[in-house]
Amino acid sequence: MGYLRIVGELKGMGVVVSASTVRGVLRDQHVGPGGKRSGPSWREFLRAQAPGVIAVDFFTVDTVWFQRLYVLFFIEIASRRVHLAGVRRIRTTTA
């Protein structure tokens, strides 16, 4: 039934193809259902990719002097090392 989803996705991109054509191509290429394909599990895939993945986050800190600090940092997923990219205070005027 996964071929119906492929047909729908292709239709959304403007490609019109029949379900039987997609089913035939998948069968000819020996592509089985998603849950029955050989290869690494999702967990194994993520562990293998972790050394090359970097996450980024941004947050604000309000100080006791009523100033707001903006913080940008990166995290290496495999080693969990944090790299501080910058901290910035933006002055605001009050009326």
C-alpha cells in the first residue's frame, strides 16, 4: 500500500503516474515494504550520523538589571561539546 502514498506525493509535485506503474517499479527494483527493508535501524542510523551532526539553539536571559541577553550556541551531538557563538545585549529605550 506504500505505493499509493508515493503516487500521492508525486501528484503533489505535478507528476501524474498510475499506482500500478509505481508498484511495478518497486517490485522490479526489489524494494519491499518500509518495515521489511534491510539496512540499519533508525537508532543505528542516528548513532552512525552523530559525529557529523551539530545542533544549534538560541535563548534569552533576563538579568537582575532588567537587561535582556541573547545567546547563540552550537552542540556537537557525538561529543556533547558546546560552542558559544555569541552573547549580545540589545539596548531598548523606555518611554
